[in-house]
Amino acid sequence: MLAFTFAFRCGGLAILYHWAIRTMLIRQKSIPLRFQYFLHDAEQRILIYRVGSGFTFPHRLLQEHIAISSFCP
């Protein structure tokens, strides 16, 4: 039981939150189920660039368009 408590204090709770949020977004169809494949495909089509451990858009206008259109129902 002590190991279980220690694991949650050292990042286990963050993992639990990560999967809970990811599951919620998948159920709402806000993100695809296979998110890694989606990002890889977008990178192959030059819609995004890999920068370190994250991604960025090649053009600011594209980024603004996606940001605005994602909030429209």
C-alpha cells in the first residue's frame, strides 16, 4: 500500500488526469482515437513541424484559422 501511495505522489496522479482528459476528449470527438498517427500524418503533409518534443505550425495564418474554426459548433 505504501508503494501505491508513493507512486501516486510521484506522478501517478498526473497520469490518471492525462488519461481521464484524453478519454473525455475522444468521447466528445474533439481528438482522434489514434492521436500519434494523426500527428505523424499531419507532419508528413507538412501541416505541422516537429520542434523538440512538440509541434508547431509552419504558417501563422494556418494556426489562427484552426484556432478559430475549432471553437465553432
